[in-house]
Amino acid sequence: IADNPGEEEFHATVKEVLTSIAPVVEKHPEYQEQAILERIVEPERVIMFRVPWVDDQGKVQVNKGYRVQFNSAIGPYKGGLRLHPSVNLSIIKFLGFEQIFKNSLTGLPIGGGKGGSNFDPKGKSDNEIMRFCQSFMTELSRHIGQDTDVPAGDIGVGGREIGYLFGQYKRIRNAYEAGVLTGKGLGYWGSLARKEATGYGLLYFVRHMLADANESLAGKTVVISGSGNVATYAIEKAQEFGAKVVACSDSNGYIYDKDGIDLDVVKEIKEVKRARISEYIKARPNAEYHEGCKGIWTIKCDVALPCATQGEIDLESAKVLVENGVFAVGEGANMPSTLDAIDYFLEKDVLFAPAKAANAGGVAVSALEMSQNSMRYSWTFEEVDNKLKDIMKNIYENSTKAAEEYGFKGNLVVGSNIAGFKKVADAMIAHGVV
Ligand code: NDP
């Protein structure tokens, strides 16, 4: 903590991971001898840079740019770029650290990294977004490459932004190095099912977790926070599995539709108009809109799927959810539950699917996009979706098995950390002290 002052989010995630893997380290003295823990919490490289750009009024703006290349033991650094005013080094380090284990869990050859900027895309014109992305990539391009570091989307970075970033990279490098970014458009080497992957993957994972408890999503009431990429496709798959999704949100507030969310209306507002979720009630007058995000967790539900951002379920919200009868929580966002909220869910025997395992579908399909780019070939939607289903099943089974092996039966937080950690630690030992 003294070495990384003020990095609260990073401290929290390190604490969660190191606590979980303590039994593994005890059992394997070579991890201690080789200082694996001391090495793994230190990023291999941190890049911080200035991002100057000119707004539509001709005024020069400056933002901070980050890329944390955390661990490349099992493959090139891989992880998204986040554009949000809350972005700082602590957040990028927490996301990058999580990414190491998540990527390992997918079973695919990708290391961990993350990046972004405190740029706020909200209210910016297309041209401003483009100029920002071009400036950001002008610096980032020196540090990435299809065998070095492969960024993707995250909060505030969707298909439009990846397009601008790729265009600038291609221009600077004078090469069509498609595998340098994932989440690309289908017309230029993107993968089918990438857009759906995180939300769908979350539901595949949750379905396995419920099935093991003789439960299913059919007929269940579900609350999903957010209305971005992850939330949208989580809603879609939850509805396909027969659940009734009654709420979703954005950073201003949430909507409650007791008859079940009309996803076409949400997609129109968020993907086409790029407007606020409050507009939902114009199309669905029987629904309610409430200002503020936290209230979404006071809605009675069987299953809660936080898909917006970190720290959105604190202990207080966790208590209300349990009081209202929630029996399963699946994390679509990264670290949406605080550590005390997670402890509370586990203490109350709520089935809990941690982000690292449950939202790994996005990066898994990103890795499949890299495979397709290397082959200069693309798979059909069904082929990618079937691979995603298999990957989520393996992640669920490996996490369950690891938890059981170390005496934490049913605890997927511990199980996923252990399952993700061992492969990376063993590769680090194989590579010597580097
Ligand atoms: P989007 O930008 O598409 O959507 C984010 C959603 O969360 C929006 O509805 C946004 O509202 C809301 N939100 C963002 N910040 C806050 C905040 N501080 N408070 C409340 N609401 C907020 O991002 P994604 O859907 O891609 O990402 C959502 C989460 O999932 C993130 O934690 C991300 O790291 C994680 N994730 C994403 C993956 C992916 O493939 N995209 C893969 C794995 C994890 P508003 O529009 O008002 O900003």
C-alpha cells in the first residue's frame, strides 16, 4: 500500500486475489522462493501520456492517457480501453490486474493489460471523438502490436471508437495489422458474436451455476444494471432463457418496467440515438424512471446482474437485495460488488458468480477474433457462439474444481482466482526471473 499510495481500487483487487490464493502459495513453496506474488502485483510496464486534441470550438483540450502492460507470461498483453472521467491509474491497474487471471481462465493464450483515458465521451460530437481517438492512438501505437499488446473496448469504447483507433493505427504503421485491436467492425476483420460475447457469456456462466443448484432462469425476475454493451446482451440472453428482466440503468438513473424491459426500445435509445435511458418511459409510459443509480438494487428480484461499473453494489445494497430474496448474483461489470458486499453474499449463501470468471466471455471472443485474424478467415456466428459456450462451461468447471480442491467448495471467488493464478505463476517460473 505504501508503494502505491491512493490506489484504492488496485489495493482492493490485490487483497481479494492474494487472500484467495494463499492456500495455493502455502502448498507450493516454489511460488514463494521465486517471489511470484511480489512480481505479479508489479506491472511489467506502465505507460502514461498526454492526449491533446482540438474540440469543435477550436479550443485545445488535454486528457491523460494510460496503458498498463501488466503480465505477458502466457501471451501478448490483452485488455480493453476505458474512456470515462473517473479513469485514473488506480482504476487501470485494478482492471489490468484482474485481467491477468481472467484471461488465463479463458484457456486462451493472452496476457493481461488495460488502458484508457479520463476523456468523457458523453456529449461529444463524432468529430471530437475521432480527433481524440486519433491523438490517443498516435502515442499508443508505439507500444502495441498484434504480438505485443492488443487493446479492445470497455466503458466508453465501442465499435465507433475502435474504428477510429484502428484507422489511425493503420495509417501510422502503413500495414493492415488487423490483430492489433479487437472489437472491430464486421466489414474489417471483426468477429461475429464479439458484441454479444460478454453479456451472453455471463448468462451461460450463470446458467451453469444455477443448474448445479437445481435452479434455472425460467420465470425468474432479474435486475440488470447498466444499458451499455454488456447489459444489453445480458438482457437479451436472460430473456431468451425465459427470465423477466424488470430494470436497467445508466449513470443518471434507472428504469423499472414491471412488465419486462422492451429491449428494442433500449437498443434504439442507447445504440442509435446515443441518448439517456430516461427516454424509455416515452415509449413505455407504464414504466417508471428514477434518478440515481443505487436505487436499482432496492427492486425485488431473484437474480441480480450488475453490468455497469465498479463498486455499484455496496454492503447496504447487498443487504437490501438479500432481504428482498435475491438468490443469485452474477457480475457482468468488473468489480461491481465491494469486498464486504461479496462477503455478505457468500455468508448468506447467495450463489455468487465473480466478474473474473463470469464476464470473461468478452475477452475470450476477442482472443477468437485474434485467431480468425491470424488465419485470415472468419467463423460463423454459431461457430463463435458455440466456442463461447464451451469456454464459459470450462471456466465454470475449472473454478468449481479449484475451489473444491482447496477446501472452499462452492466459493467461485476463491476458485476462479486459484484456477487463473496457477497457469500464470507456472509460466512465470518457467521463464526465469524476468
Ligand atoms: P458501456 O460503456 O457500453 O456501458 C456502461 C454502462 O454503465 C452504461 O450504461 C453507463 O451509463 C453505465 N455506467 C458507466 N459508468 C458508470 C458509473 N460511474 N455509474 C453508473 N453507471 C455507469 O460499457 P460496457 O458495457 O462495455 O462495460 C460495462 C462493465 O463491464 C465495465 O465494468 C467493463 O469493465 C465490464 N466489461 C466489459 C466487457 C466488454 O466486452 N465490453 C468485457 C468484460 C467486462 P452512461 O451511458 O450514463 O455512462
